[in-house]
Amino acid sequence: MLPWETIAEAEAPDGAPLLLSRRGDEFLIRAGGYDLMSSRDDSSARALATIGCSALGPRAGARVLIGGLGMGYSLAAALEQLPADAEVEVVELVPAVVEWNRGPLAELAGRPLEDPRVRVHIGDVAARIRSIPAKLDAILLDVDNGPDPLAHDHNAALYGTRGLREARQALRPGGVHAVWSYSDAGGFARMLERAGFDAEIHKIPNPGRNRGRSHAIWLGRARAAGARRSTA
């Protein structure tokens, strides 16, 4: 078997080393010694955008925020679903990840950063969501491992009651909040419901490196103010 070759290095905001490695035609990003994402694990990343944008339905001038660029798969899938007049903002905390997606990773997802509908915001996604109340049609969030289990405690705010309510406030009527998760464990559906969403879960089989495990896409549909929780 071919050995892994480190082709780029960076530092995460918490000081952990961030490595981009390649073995044959597979790419791997590692953070602090742990595998963060592989180019073979694209199914659930694409599903995040496909499920989220499909739930949104046809909407002229849709404005979508994607939290976490990864290897560009969610962005590429969103662009396939969205109309020509859509606006897609990718919020990525680590500048090097954006550079890698414009360089050695660019071809994996078909160079989605070059699409004229896309703009990139470097910074914290929670702060960005707070800054744009009632302006988004969809939020597609792929940060850390999702709600459970978290690798970095500082990301917990995104998935707690306050973070979910801020996401709800950032959405226009009928908006959706889709969240990628490493597992379907925990009571995240209840958290979404408390924050003003009708919640559902989609389990996505993973045929990649972690074969046999299902990832999950949590989907929250924003309820109108004063509306009761769905019993469906």
C-alpha cells in the first residue's frame, strides 16, 4: 500500500496542527493527529446539501449559508440544486482550507469555488449567523463532528439552544437548517424543536473509509412564529 504523503501544513485556530495528505488519488485532512475528513467520504457531505436544498424547494434568489467548506462536496451539491440567481456564502474558519480547495483539492468537487454564485467569508460561522438576521433561506452546517460527539468543546454553542435559536432567527419564513452529524445519537431533534423547528433525521450510509457506519443529516424546518410543533 502506498504511504501517505503530507503535501501541505497549517495551524488550526486552537493551535492544533492541520495536515493535508495524499495517498494515490485519496486526500486526507488531519487535525491534531485525528482524521478530520477524507476525499472518499463524500456521500454524506453531498447529502447535507441535497437534503437541505430539496427541503427548501424552488425559491427565486435563494440565499444559502454553508458552514464549513471541507473538501467542497457540500458546496458542489448545493450549486447543483440551486437556481442561477442563488447566492451561496461559504463560511470557513481556517484560511488554509480555502487555499487547499483552490489548489490541490480543487478538482475533487469540480472547482465549486469558481462558481459566480459563491462568495467566501473567513471567520466563525456562529458569529456570521448572528450578523444576518432573517436574511437566509437555508443554513447547511458541517462543523466538527456535528452535535454528537464533539471534538472541540467551543463548537458546542452551535448545537445548543442559543445557537439553534440564532440560526432560526437568521432564516426567512419557510427556511431550513440542515446539520451534518457523525452519528444519530443524542437528543438533537428535541433541541431543534425547542428552538422553533420541525425536526427530522436522515441516515446516510457511508461507503468510504469508515464503511458500515451511517452518518446523519438533521433537518430543521423553521416554524412560523406562534405555530405549534408538528406531530407528524
